[in-house]
Amino acid sequence: MDPGAILAANGMSITRNRVNILNTMKLATVPLSGKEICQRLREGCDKSTVYRTLNTLYNKEVLQRVIIDHEVKYALRSGDRPGNGHDRDHLHFKCSSCGKLFCLTETEVGDYQLPEGFIKEENQFLVIGKCNKCR
């Protein structure tokens, strides 16, 4: 989906920075941190704008986030990039040898029965081990 269409569908202003950030996210094959997004942006964009935009896109449910090594990383939900599986909770795998991050979208995670009065906002699932190339 076109970045302008994603922004419009979510009631957001179409700005150059938002479009550039979404284009960067569309090209990514793994979740990216704010720092990684800043490094990949072709046109300069200050860090605070990148982080504000990521938070806004996450709050509008355009992005999914995962916390890896105490760092928040973001990925487009699959409705905005068909076929990537980020519209449902799934495992993420980090290789302890090469450091690569893999989205295991085929490994869907079910909901847990929570105690009365508890409400789930999101799941965070990370498995650490050796990938198929490093083992």
C-alpha cells in the first residue's frame, strides 16, 4: 500500500517525513529501531521527528513493535505490506551467533487466559538461539 494511502486511511496528515519513514519500513525485511530508520533515510530527518512518527504510527496500529535487547523495533503490519504476517502475534527469533533477527510469522502465538481484571495490550515473544546457518 502507498504511504500516502496508509496515512490517509488512518486520518493522518501526509508529510514528507512520514512518507519517507513508511517507505523505509516497506523496504525492511526485519523490524527496525528508530536509530536504524534514521540511518536508512535518504533525506535527513531529525531523531525526535522519527521517534514521534514511530510512536504515532504505532498508536494508530500501522506498526507493530517488538523489544529486542532492551531496544524497541518496529515493522509494518501486514495490512500495509501484504504477505509479511505482522497482523497477528508471532515469534521473533534472534541468533546469538550472527545477531540476525527473524520474524517467524508462521509460528502464531495464541492468547493466554489472564486473571480477572487483567487486559492484554500486546504480546512480546522473542526466542534466542542459533539460526539454521549458524548452528
